[in-house]
Amino acid sequence: DDEEQEDSIVSSDSSGEEEESDEAEKMEEKVEDNMSCPVKHVDAGVSQSVPAISKPAHTEKPSKVKTFLPPSQPAIFVPVDRSPEIQEARLKLPILAEEQVIMEAIKENPVVVLCGETGSGKTTQVPQFLYEAGYGSENDIIGITEPRRVAAIAMSQRVSLEMNLPQNVVSYQIRYEGNVSTETKIKFMTDGVLLKEIQKDFLLSRYRVIIIDEAHERSVYTDILIGLLSRIVPLRQKKGSPLKLIIMSATLRIEDFTENKKLFRTAPPVIKVDARQFPVTVHFNKRTPQDDYAGECFRKVCKIHRMLPSGGILVFLTGQAEVHSLCRRLRKMFPYRGKQGSKDEKDEDAQEAKALRAFKKSKPKKKVNLPKISLDNYSALPMDEGDEDREAGGDDDEEADRSDFDLDLEDAGSDEDKESDSSLPLYVLPLYSLLAPEKQAKVFRPSPSGTRLCVVATNVAETSLTIPGIKYVVDCGKVKKRFYDKITGVSSFRVDWTSQASADQRAGRAGRTDPGHCYRLYSSAVFSDFEQFSQPEITRRPVEDLVLQMKDLNIEKVVNFPFPTPPSTDALVAAEELLIALGALQEPPKTGRLRVMQSAKLSCPITPLGRTMASFPVAPRYAKMLALGKQHDCLSYVITIVAAMTVRELFEELNRPALNDEEKVILTGKKARVLQMQKIWAGQGPAQKLGDLMVMLGAVGACEYSGLTPTFCDRNGLRFKAMMEIRRLRGQLTTTVNSLCPGVSIFLDSKMQPPTESQVHYLRQIVMSGFGDHIARRIQPEELLDEKWRNGYKTPLLEDPVFIHPNSSLFRQLPDFVVFQEILETTKMYMKGVSSIEPEWIPALLPQYCHYGDPLEDPPPFYCKASGRVRCHRQSTFYRVGWQLPAVEVE
Ligand code: CDP
Ligand code: MG
């Protein structure tokens, strides 16, 4: 029964639930009765099934007033003192014409969907409408979530400027920083931050309104937030302190929100904001360059700049490194030496290099001063690392006129990368998510006179930020996407083609103020092969971390959760299986010998261990290690190992081909030295059994001991950036652990002693407990079917043998049982991050993976004097593969 399941997703006190569903039924009837939308009339342009509010006919448009108060609004009115320039700019935004419609819809409906073209003013204006109408008065806060950190910061700054209010009133909160105060009335935050707040206060009682911005991006957290809020809103209504939910999106596939009956029983009204969009002519390349799309971008920008009339250029690339490299080439070609030129022009890379030199010069501090973390910052770390530009959906740009010809530019001058060009200076600015806020802000300011603006951006410029004055868009057609390997569970960023919707959205950026042009560096044939929309992120990634977070919110039947787009049942089952195996969820009763009903598997409640795990800001496997690490004073080592495993690739790649003989000699020498160091770090005697994780511990220890300098890292083949990241993570995890675990107080010692023999032993067990399905058993001589299998290992998940990576410290030792972090496929399938384990630990520490023998066939029980109990030996097998494990004693 759908209805019943739907109500039971949140285990809360059930009194009054009946009433609610009765009411809901009545409401549904009413809607069916007269197909009417909750408010006003249906806009013919909107799909029939979506009740919509159209804007009033132009003649009826209310004359725009600075401070409009809808008649039915509470008698609270909060004046805002804006500067005349700001007010003038605001009045030009299409959304201002819709203020009355929007505010009335919000007043009369608990949930409203607001969609409009990028740049129409949704993000900057709607919070102001709400504030003026009294939604941020007394102790109430207006909350706005953004999927990107850059948008949360930039938008809070913009709104604070527009409203002439300080940043402690219009504030932001992202994972590691923020300026929220007791005065805060408008709070921009990342979606992860709000999710963490729901964990603390399910009803979000401090908020009067929640705005979910950029909902079309379909970030995992945004999707989950919408699902949760669809339940929180009725609960707040019942409590008599209604919460308003506003979902804002580009005009794209809003049906996932409005037509999903599991989400909202009554489809929320949709308000469309028409933006003035000028026609954009789309030019495709005749051929699609194979690899060098960045070089192609360079040539295209050069041609545009030399041949076409004035107007800003916006280039879409995929990542921070590419953005910088193109900026450098363009600045060299069209140098700009304006008044502030020398300062502005300075390459960020050069500044980075300078900072690094300064760092090298500065004496290493004795005490390691680590940044503090806030517990509000909860999202799993691996999700947030790197240049986290997500691919975004976009808007079908109907006015975009596609052509297969590149008439204007085809026979433009030479493509060569000359020293410099005498054309007008180009004012080149980078834009990507991790760029410092003050540098980001530059793109919004007018470019110096006598120059042409050229912004080289990742896809943050696709929908999150609107740059004024852009007439030409150069689109490489690519986007950096996160890929997940189903077998190893390891994720990586890869550059891939974008979607048609995103490409159209990018093109649309050229038509904000005037008709524009979009140059696509790929052929129309390639474009027609693009997927229509990017798949929502939730359908493309493993969900064990989300499932654990949801169980921690007491959502037991995750399968019934009202996801806007649900992940596949397979993905949910896999997640629950892993969490059960980790002990984070209660094991469902077994009906057969091993078979468990799928439905039972999908509704397992969380265990106390699971709750602890959910509170650590890392993926569940690592969280399990942290949760167990308290024992035997192992925690500081576990923190270091988890930080190192999460950062990965500590060591420089030294097997690369040398460019010349000189480099060959250097590389050979360095390799020898690094091998020697790794041997030292791997330890002596029993310590060696911890294998690669011991090497990681040793490397981090040595690095911190020496003050973590680039020189030390370089000499020892360590990546300085990776080591810095490990230091940061160790600091965060230490702070988290200290505040979460009563009685624990770890401090970060820059002179970490190596673990003792017995600690190494426990550490191996702790790693095994987190990676139960990453156990491999050496192939025995009698199993050798093929000479190629020599020195190979069997794993529960793969048919083919896997091998210890040649760089591993256990490469020559070949222990019988090992646990590995990941499998990397190159010439063979190689295990990386390998430690040895003892098979007798498996039945004791990983009971969920084991099938225990028949008591009748096992040796008879015996009385154990020492413990005063009856005990028996029991055989066990590792169930997926039936490996016989040594008998264990049980009471
Ligand atoms: O959210 P939506 O895409 O609908 O628009 P918005 O982000 O609210 O932007 C509205 C307008 O404000 C755009 O024309 C931006 O160019 C402008 N804006 C600005 O001038 N400076 C900022 N820092 C942010 C926005
Ligand atoms: Mg916006």
C-alpha cells in the first residue's frame, strides 16, 4: 500500500496521521473535481498537468513599486534602503514584474515552484521579496540552498550589497566557513549544510521559508532535501507554524517535482518567469577536434577577438588547470597593461608559485597549527574534493538558431600561437568554483575601457552565475564528470561530453543583453549524439553514504523515500548490504539458509554503531574504521590512515617516461631513494604486516616531523599538495572525533611515534573490519589453472585473479590473506593499499560475511575452565566464495 508506506518513511509519532491522510484525500478530490490549480488560471504554455500561474497580461501589470506589499500579506512590512543605482538595475530584471504573483502564490500555497531563465533574478530577488514581506522578521530566518559553494558566497554578498545590509544579516554558511550570526535573516548555504541541520532539528523550526535554488542541477543533496521537505512542510503545518518551500529552477524538466505524486500529493503551482532572451546564432565546427579542445578554444577566441565587433567572450572549459593555462596563453597574445593592469594581469599561477617560494623560505613551525572544523560540515569528504563543478542541466533555448557553418570565422588569420598581437587588449579573467571570492567578484564588474572582456570559466557560468555583457560563447562541449567504478567503488573525475540541455544553456549565456553567437567546437553530428539531459546525480553514484544518513534520520524504508528521481533498487540493495555488513544496520532475519527477502533488506533499522558512523564526515567504510579506532589507543593512527586513504596518490609518479637523458638520470636516482625511504617507512618485523598502510603512516609521520616542506616532499617522492590535504583532513577528523567520542581527546602530534607491535595488530583488524568485501586470498598451488595465475589472488567479487601492485610493500611477501583499498586495472588487475590479515580474524570480526558450520558436524562442546563457560569450535566459510576458514571458539 503506497499510501501507508509513504507515511511511514519517517518514524515519528503516528497520532494524527489518519487525519492528515483524510485531509489529503479530500484535497485530492477537490483538485480532481475541477482540474483547477490552487491559484489563478492555467498558462497555456505550460504542460497541462502542471497547474501554473501565469503572469498577469501586460496591460494589467501593476506599476512597479519599490516596496510592494501583497494585500493579503501579514501586516509586517520591512523597509529596505537600497541605493538608486541598485534600484534601477533591479527594475530591469524580469522577475520584478512577477513580485505580486510570486508573493501571493507563496502566501496561499505551502510549496511553490518558480522557474525562469538564468539571469532573470531568481536567486538575488526572491529572498528580498520575502524579507520585505516580513518572512525574516522576529526570530525567523529565510534559508536558501545552493548546490555550489561559489554561488552561496557570491549570492549572499550580492544580496547584502543590494539590500544595503551587513553580511551578518545576509550571511552564508558553507562546509568550512561562514558568517552567520544571531542577527542573520537571510542565510545562503550549501545543500549539505541544510541536510546536516535537518539531522539536528527535523522540523527546521528556525526557518519560515526554505528556498531550494538551482533544483534543476539535481545534485544528490538537493534531491534528498526536496524529498525531506515534502514531509517537513505538512508536519509544520500541523504544528501551526507553517514552513514555506520554494523550489527554484531553470525551465527544465520540472515534472520530476510537480508530477511525482509520492512527493507532493497536490501538485504545487508553477510560476514561470519570462526572461528577455535575445536570439543566439549557434555555429558548429565542421570537424570535432580529438583531444586538444583547449587549443581549439584558444584559436577560436583569437579569431573572435580579431574579427568580430565588440562584446564579451565567455569560454567554457572543464577544470581549473585548463582555465589557468588558457588565461595565460590569451594574456600573452593580447596583453593588457591598463592602470591596474600589472596587478590584475598577474597570473594566478605565478602568485601560487610565489606563495610556494615564500612557504619554502619560512621556517617550519614546531607546532602544527591546524584549522578547526565545524560540525555543521557534514557531507562525505570524497564527494567534495577537487574542482567540484557539477554538470548542470540547462534550458532548451528555442531561439537558438543552429547552423552547420562557421561563415564568419572560417578563413580568419593564422592559428599560430604568436608572441603577441597588436589587436585591442583582452581583459582575461578566470572563473571556477574554488577561485577566491574577491577574484570571482571581478567578472561582475565592468571591464576597463578600451578592452574586451574574456571570461574563461568552468561550468559554474552555466546557470549559477550570470556574467553581464557576454555576446560570444565558446563551448568546448565537455564537462568534468565524476565516474564511479561499480566493482571497486572508487570514483574519479573524467572529462566527457556534456548534454544537449547543458550545451543549449551555455549558448543562452550569449543572448542576455543583445543578440549573440555561440561557437561550438564540435560538429552537429556529435551534438545529436549527446544525451538530452544529464542524468540526475543520484542515479549515477553509489548511495551507501546517503542511505546511512537517511537511516540516521530514522527513515527506515529508504526505498519508499519520495526521491524526485529514485536511485535504482539495485543501488539501494547494494548500499544496504554493505551497511549491514559493516554493522551499521541491523541484519534482517534470515528466512532461508542465506537468502534474505529483498523487502526485508530494504528496511533495516540503524544500529548504535551506525549512528556513530553517520556522524563522521567520511564514507561509511572509513567511518567504521574511525568508530572502532578508539580501542587500544589506535585512534590517532586510524585518523591518519583514513586521511591518507581518502586523499590517495601520496607518491609522485616516478615511472613516467623521461623527457631527456638528464631527466632520466634524475628520475632513476630519485626512484632509488624513494624505494629506500618506503622500505624504512614500511617498518621492521610485525609492523611490515600492515603493508602499504604502514608506509602511509610512516610517510605522514616523517613529513610532519620535518615540518611538511615542499623540499622534503620533493626529495622523498611525496606529493606536497596531497600531504597538505592529509594534514587538513587529520585536523578535521581529530576535531570531530574529540567532540563526538566522550572521553576521547586526541591531539595532533607533529612527532607521532610509530605504532607498537600490538597496535599494528589491532590496526590490521580495524582496516579489515571496514573492508570486509575487499579481502583476497592467495591462489593455492593446486588451484593454479594457468601459469598466468601464479602469485595471483582470488576475491569474492571477481572471476579473474588479482595481483598485488608492484609498488606495494607486500609485493614480494605474498601473504595468504590480504585486504586491499582498491583495484586498479592496467596490464593486470592490481590491488593497491594492501595489508595482510589473519584468516582466523574473519569469522570473529566479519560475522556478516561468514556462514557458520552445522553444530552437529562440528567438534563437541567443551568446558573452558578459564572462562567458566561451555565453548565449542565451529567451522565457518566466507560465504560468497565458500572459503573454508579456521574454526573459531564460540560460547
Ligand atoms: O538566479 P537567476 O539566474 O535567475 O538570476 P540572478 O543570479 O538573481 O541574477 C540577476 C542579475 O543580477 C543578473 O543579471 C546578474 O548579472 C546580476 N548580478 C550582478 O550584477 N552581480 C552579482 N554579483 C550577481 C548578480
Ligand atoms: Mg540563480
